[in-house]
Amino acid sequence: MDIIIGMFVTFSILLFSIYKGIFVGIPLLIGLCIFALLSWRRGFSLKDICRMSFNGGKKAFVVLKIFILIGAITAIWMAAGTVPAIVYYGIKLMNPNYFILYAFLISSLVSVLLGTSLGTVSTVGIALIVMAKGGNVDLNLAAGAIIAGAYFGDRCSPMSSSANLVANLTETNIFTNIRNMVSSSIIPFTISIILYTIFSFTQPLSFVESSIDREILNSFHIDWLVLLPAILIVAFSVFKVNVKSSMLCSIFIAVLLSIFIQHDSMNDIIHYLFFGFYLQPDNLLYSIIKGGGIISMWKASLVVYVSCALAGIFDGTNMLNSVEKVLARARTRAELFAYTIIVSILTAAFGCNQSMAIVLTNQLVTSTYQEKNFDKYTLALDLENTGIVLAALIPWNIAAFVPTTTMDVSPVGFIPYAFYLYLLPLVCLIRLKIAGNEKEKASA
């Protein structure tokens, strides 16, 4: 009973913090203290509780290193003109009659290159939603396409913090995971393209009164050279070069481009790397192309670390054993995946952030996957096909709340149109069910 009360209190505080715009790390720390107190009341010493928290938090260390690189690379890509070039070429290549389709495809491409859904939304997402507002396009439909595309790359980019977190938690190779993710996403991605194409016919961009592309040319030197940092990441991914090494190389090339192409000083570059990129307030791109920096990642780092520490307490005290017993009832691969979907939705709703959903879901289902003799790559794929995308469908979860707030759109209106986010787990479930039925017929 005390666990239910603790979860209810923590969940209520998390919801209140999101409603009031309070940093979610604060209620997570309060939740950590609540469950530490419950553990103490159950007879665990403070030393044991601290040890369990630290052991859980250690799982986040690899991801925290990636966070530092993500902060640096986001800022320097902006300074080098890489992000502005991606936005510029995306806008120039767009056919107004297929705006919704292009919004999905451009967001998908940028999210793969940047490895961050929030970074995608805050750059091309804002540019696209500005165009939608000026072109009489349904904002819920446009937001659904943008957010769905943003989480396409957030799920399977080698630079994605969530993909690296899953790989670290499951002790799997990220490039093997990416290959599995791409394979499982072909059908839902194709169906999404078809649906967005159909909706594009009903919602064409009637006119484009945006000076974003012209302002980009006024503020940055744009040509194919500034795309080199992004091209390098893609090339290194193909050859399975270590993610941290490829990101460091990309940062180095971007620094050179910032100096010799965009004519930034070394002092400016160092400042950008630590504190983020920004333009002058009178620049029309001031609110669109900005951000990044190592310092900016401290909030995300704290959220991931506290989530892992909390999971460490759950693991060490066996608080969630009753949930694991329910999961153990799964008889088939399809049933186990269905249970994983349910657990992911509940943890995303409870944790209010993507990291908590991943960590807790992994915590709860790992033993069942092992008992059912499913390998760790199967577990990693299921986590990617559930927790990563479903968190973005929970309106109060940071994964959905921040993008909708950034674009100033309805927090719930986009959900029916974020096709890829729910088609992915649905298609995977159907495929597993069909495969299970065929296996039963073959053995009969």
C-alpha cells in the first residue's frame, strides 16, 4: 500500500510541476527521496539505499558523456551553418502541395542527423509550424507530422541520447540496435508516408509569406561545405565508427567551418560550445536558430541520472516484484510485447519523461525476457518500439509537452495525426501475432 501511495504522490507532484512549468528534475528528486524513505521504513539502511541509488545512477554515466557531446555538437552545428543549411535546403526543396508530407520527411531527416527530437522541433519544427500558420494549414495535422518525424530519428540516430541509453541499459551494440530498428520501422514509416501524402492533398500550403530562407542567407554562408559535419556523422554511422569518436570529429570539422566559412572568432566558438549558439536579438532567426551548449544539457543529465537512481532503489528493494509477476504470465512473444506496451504507457505517464519510461520499463520487463529466453537485442528493440515513441503521446510527458509548447500548438490535438508514433508498436504487435500463429500451425 505504501508503494501505491508513494507513486501517487510522486505522480501528482510531477503533473503539478509540468502544469506550472517547474523543471521536472525537482519532482523527480522529491520522488527519489520519497522512495528512499519508504525503503528505510522497510528496514534498509541509509548506506544500502545510497549504494542502490548509486549503482542505478551509474548506468547513466555513458549517456551523460553523450549528453556533453550533444550539447557541444548542437551549438557548433548552428555556428558552422550546418543546421541553418538543413533548414534552408529543406524549405527550398519543399513542394507546397505536399507540405504535410514534407514536414514529416524533413523532420525525420533532421532528427536522424541531430539525434534529438527536441532539437529538431526547436529548429526546423518552428520553421515549419510558422509556414503552416501563414499558409492556412491545420496546425494539429502539421504538429503531428513534425513530432512524429522528430521521434523517428530520436529513436534510431547513433547520436540519440535515448538510443544510447537503451543500448547501455541492455548492454547491446547501438549499431546492431539501429539496424534492427530500421528493419522494424519500414512498414509503419511507409504507411505514415502514404497517410501524410493523402492529408497533403486536403491541406496544401496556400501561400508562403516567410522570410526564413532569405534571412538564413543574410545571416550565414550557405553551401554544401557546411553540411560536412552532418555528412560525416552519417558516413561514420555506416562504417560503425564509435559514436563518441564520430561526434568529436564532427565537432572539429564544424569548428573549422565556423572559423573559415562563418568567420567566428575562437572566443565566440568556445562560448558557443559551453553556453550555446545565439544570434543578435534583432535577427529574425533569433528565436529559431539558437541553443545547444554543454551547460544546456545539465537538466537532461539530472533527469536521466535521477531516473536511473530511482530504478536502482526499485531493483535493490524489489518493490515492483508484483508487476514482474504479472508480466511473467505472458505465454508468447506477442503477449510479452503487448505487456511491454502497457508498461511503457504507464511508466511514461507516471515518470512524465522519456528517460524514466525507458529505465522503469527495462527494470520491470528484463527478468521476464530472460526467463522466456529472449536475448538482450530483442529487449532493446522492444524498448525502442514502445517506450521511446509512446512517451511522446502522453500530453503531460516532457516528450510531448515541450514540443507542443515550443511550437505553441494544442498539447492533445496533434496526437491523432502523429501516425508513426502509434503505428510502430501496433504494426510490430500485429507482425508478432501473425508470426506466432504461423508457428503454432507449423507445430500442430
